[in-house]
Amino acid sequence: MTAITDFVSYEAHGTVGVITVDSPPVNALSQGVRAGIQGGIEAAVADDSVTAIVLACAGRTFIAGADITEFGKPPKAPALNDVIATMESATKPVVAAIHGTALGGGLETALGCHYRVAVASAKVGLPEVKLGILPGAGGTQRLPRVVGVQKALEFITSGVHVPAPQAFEAGLIDELIEGDLTEGAIAFAKKVAAEGRPLVKISEQNDKLEEAKKNPAIFDEFRKKNARKFRGFEAPENCIKAIEGAVNLPFPEGLKRERELFSELLAGEQAKAQQYFFFSERLANKIPDVPKDTPLIDIKTAGIVGAGTMGGGIAMNFLQAGIPVTIVETSQEALDKGLSVIKGNYSATVSKGRLTQEKMDKYMSLLTGSTNLEDLKDADIVIEAIFENMDVKKEVFGKLDKICKQGAILATNTSTLDVDEIGEATSRPEYVIGLHFFSPANVMRLLEEVRTKKTSPTVMATCMALAKKIGKVPAMVGVCDGFVGNRMLAKRGDQAAQLILEGAKLEDVDRVLYDFGFPMGPFAMSDLAGNDVGWRIRQGRGVTSPVADAICELGRFGQKTGDGYYHYEKGSRTPQPDPIVEEIIVKAARDAGINRREVSDEEILKRCIYPMINEAAKILEEGIATRASDIDVIWVYGYGWPIYRGGPMRYADHIGLENIYNDMLKFKAEHGDEWTPAPLLERLVKEGKGFKDL
Ligand code: CAA
């Protein structure tokens, strides 16, 4: 075996030269890997003993893409495009052997090979769009030449990871290998050489472009169809333009066009924010005081207390991950209702063609209903998902403590209550943790995990790993009212309520936040979630909010009653401004002695966003969140903060903390002490630093 570089080796296996990339963790295309592949191809071409070449990877995956940590740094030769050109023009057949994930530059490298084979469990894709960029090493030019323009548009603008069998159907993979991949790839390469099959250069294959050449409207139709999905994002449009280039320009010109569009995105703020977010999401997995090698509890079965909306949604995550669930309700009637909602949800997904009946049957076979808490005695984790009442929760935890086996994790899905206090209701507070799922729990990606003063490292490490297993993105936070997400949300809600009293139209508040990139504004969101939820919480706490209370007193609970802050026509989810609500607002303002005025969009945005940032600074100072970037993960995955703005902390750094601080002082002069900048914000401004420097 010859080492070409530190990360790439070359070895002849009989008549086939095998180039192996070995650069953990994911064989990303760092300079050493690029140079190694180029050198490996040159060595194999020069090796007279071989007639064909295999490009394979060691470890868990084929090349997972460009090395994202190199972005923004001065480029180092060889460029990936040059490596790919060397491969494509090699005089012996080059076969990519794919396992794990061939993503981004990894798939582009494979597309530069003459043939591709893969194990069935592999996935391929061009996920650059998720990093705010586009495939910059020929992906937008070669993929449409293999799978056609329509499919290429879909793959590249969605960044989807396509399972190998589907990629095989689409012609992207030439053979699926059973058994050992390298052996299979060597056998395939030998066959190609023996049969004298052509050295397929994808860059020269133009047949699949013909349809789009004849029907250029395909691009605008695609833009129109996906307008909502692409709203606010810059990368999808450049991806489309690059694919248009593939159709309209000769290959070398198309490559140049791709490079221009790639560079344009790479220099922009969205790409920086999305790449920052990629690493933030992974960093959130790490808890500084929980060592990496902390032993984990093996979660083989789960119990859920409460089969309501949250309990049912939580159960679905476990079922889909193949973990059997026992779900407990207090009455048979409530249990039957809960079980039928879960079944109904799966049936709806089956009828939309997004789930097979077979899989649904498998999921349902893992679900057991019960009205007896004793049935949770063998569960490895129990998640309580009943209504928000401390006394009732403590009673349930006291019972679970007696029933559940030693070593079982006892979790609460509370979104507001003191998890330390809940833990103290048991004899094993070190096994108690908050697992705050977001509604709908089977859809929303965020899992806000809440550690108490006593939660053990093993329980924390297990719950972080578990989140990944059930398809969630976790962030560990400490105990406080509303934890991180809802505590910040409350600040935005307060300002939204105040702004409409001062004269802003509620539809303008919603529009400004929608245009910022949220899926909807605060009033539309409240109508969707149910205005009665907040009303009951306010009643419990003895606080009032004049407009919100008045609309609830009229039974305007939101979409479910047809009226809320907006009016909804029967069967419609489209909010329509309602003069009755405007009257309520005007009266409430009069009662509060407020002189109404015009409020600019700029003021609406700052007044809604800056208090959240200020609250986040307090959260950081109190140690409730470990890092600023964890807060960004929570807001993107739990509250629809536009990922292309990176999250509230990243956005604050982008705006400049000094600018935010100065605006806050202005608002303080006008509106009072609630606008006092947090000490941490003040300190960072004085030191000329950002949240990124913490
Ligand atoms: N560059 C640098 N580091 C990367 C990386 C990349 N492309 N992909 C993953 N890593 C790092 C992660 O940061 C993580 O590091 P730590 O262990 O220090 O946290 C480690 O590799 C493992 O990653 P995951 O925890 O995500 O592992 P996983 O097994 O859950 O997932 C994966 C593996 C599916 C490959 C996932 O990491 C992933 O999606 N990576 C990004 C893939 C991607 O976007 N590729 C395109 C890059 S852009 C490009 O290629 C441009 C071009 O056109 C040339």
C-alpha cells in the first residue's frame, strides 16, 4: 500500500487499483484529501499492472462533502474541479464505491467517476443549499445530465439525501452491491474493463437536457410551484440559475456560470449564517461538564403518561425509531381517543403516499395502551405529558418513583414548571430531567432538554443520544420560568401586545415578522395555537393583557372557533382583519390613556426582536443556556426563526450589539425600565465584542 498523502492511499488488488480515502470523521474533501485523490488517480493510471480504478472510503462514510471549515479561507490547490477533471479524463475506468453518505463535493467526485456502485444503505445528495450555497464542483452541471432537469431541480434545491435504491432507479448509481463493498466494486471494475465498456464522461452526455431545451418554461414553473418553500432564501434561486446554465451553455461555460453563482452565495450573509448554524447544531450536542465517554442507559422501551396531543405526538417519535411504547391514560375513553388519534395521523400520512401501510402497521404494533401506571414498571424511560399542574405532576412522579425499575429515567414534558421541584417528589432526583417537546411533537425538530441541579451526567448523555435516535435536535438548558425558548417568546409577545395599543395594526406586526422570515407573526400564531391557552396561564398567575383577555372573553379562541385576533371563513385558515378586534384595541388603548400613533415597520421589528435578544443575554449570564449558539438552535428548530439569519444571537452579532444597545436606551427613555440593557449586553458592547466571542 502506498500513502499518497496523510489521508489517501493507493494499492493494486490484482488488476484493479484501489484508492482509499481515510480522513475521519466523514472523509471531507480537505486539501490533503483532494491532493491524495488526484495523486491516487495519477498513480493508478501510471500503474501498468491495473486496468481499472476504484475510489473507496474507509470509516463510516464515503466523502461527505467539501471541508466546511475551509470555507472563507484562501483556496489551496488542487481545486476540486481540477481533481474531478483528472478523474473524468483518466484513461482507465474509474468506479466510485459508495457507502454511508456521498454528499455535496462527495457526490460531485462520484459524478466525475465513469461509474458508481453503492451498498443499498447508502445515501447520496447535493445538500449545499442547506448551507446557503450551491454545488460548486460541477454538481449543477452533471446531475441534470444523469437524472434529467426536473429531478435535478428537485434534488439540488431541496438538498435531499436520496437512498441508493432510488438513486439506482434514477440512473445515478450503476449497480447496487450486496456483501463487501470494496470487493463488489473491484469485481464491477474488472467487468467494465474486461467488457471494454466506455469511459462514461457525464460532462459529455447531453441527451437528458433535451427536454428542458425544448421546454424552457420548466424553470419558471418550478420557481412558481416552490415560491413559498424558497421564500427568503437566496440559494435556491442560484441553484435554478446554475441548472439553467447546464441546459443553455456548453459544459465548460456552464461550469463557469456555476462558479460565479457559487461565489456570489459564498460571499453572502445567508451562507455564513447557515454554515454557522450547521456547526451550532452539532455543538449543541456537547455538554461541557458531561464527558464524551459517559456511559449511556440503553433505552429499549419507553413509557408515556398522558395520551393527549403531546403524549401521542411524543409516542410517535419513539415508534418511528423502533422503540416500543406503553402509553397510559386515566380512563379507557381517554386512552381510546389518544390511540385513535395516533392511528389517524399515520393513516393520513399513508393516504398522502408519504408512509407505507406496512410501516404504519409496524409502528402500531409497537404501541400498547394501558390505564394502569404499573404497566410502566419495566420501561427504560418514562415521559410524563399531562396538563401543567405542579401538584398533579408531583403526585404522578411520586407514583412513578415507586413503580419504575431502578435506573429508569423519569422525564417531564413540562414547558413552564420547576423541574427541580418535580425531581424532589421522587427518591431519585438524579434520574429526573425535563424533555420539552414542541407541538406538533411528531413534527417539530427541537427537543429542549432541561437539567435540574441533580440530573446525573448519565441521564443527560442518554437523553442527548436518544434525541438523535428519535430524529430530534437537542439543546440542554437549565431550570427557569419558560426555560430558554418560551422565556424569550414571552418578551416578544409583550411587545406585540403593546405595539397594537400604541397604534400598530396587528396585521402589520404579523406582516413584519413574516417578512423577516418567521412562518407567521405572533397574532396569527396565537390564533393557531389557541388564545385560550395563554388566557388560562394568565388567569392562573393573576396577570392581565387587555386586548388578549377581551378577545377571549368573547370566545374568540382562534382558528378553532373561527374567530380570534382575525376572522376565519368556515374551513379556511386565511386570517382576515376584523373591525371588532380593531374596536377592542382602540378601546383598550383609550382606557390605558395611550395616544395612538403610526408605528413604522422598523420600530415593529426592533421592538419585537431586541427584547428577545436582551432576555437571551440574561439567560446566558444566569447559565441557563450553555452557549449563545444553543439559543440559536432552539429558536430555529422550535420557533421557526429563519435559518438564513442563523438565530437571534447570530442576528444580534450581525446587526452589531452596539446598535442594539443604543436603540434599547432610546426605547428605555420612551417606554421605561423594561428596556434596560442586560449587564452582559452592556459588557460586550463596552468590550467591543459579540455573542460569538463568549
Ligand atoms: N466538513 C467539515 N466537517 C464536517 C463535515 C464537512 N462537510 N460534515 C460533517 N463534519 C463534522 C461535523 O462537524 C462533526 O464534527 P464533530 O464530531 O467535531 O462535532 C463530525 O463531522 C460528524 O458529523 P455529524 O455529527 O453530523 O455525523 P452524522 O453521522 O450524524 O452525519 C453527515 C454525517 C450526514 C455526513 C453530516 O455530518 C452532514 O450532513 N454533513 C454535511 C454534508 C454536507 O453538507 N456536504 C456538503 C458540503 S458543501 C460542498 O460539498 C460544496 C461543494 O460543492 C464542493
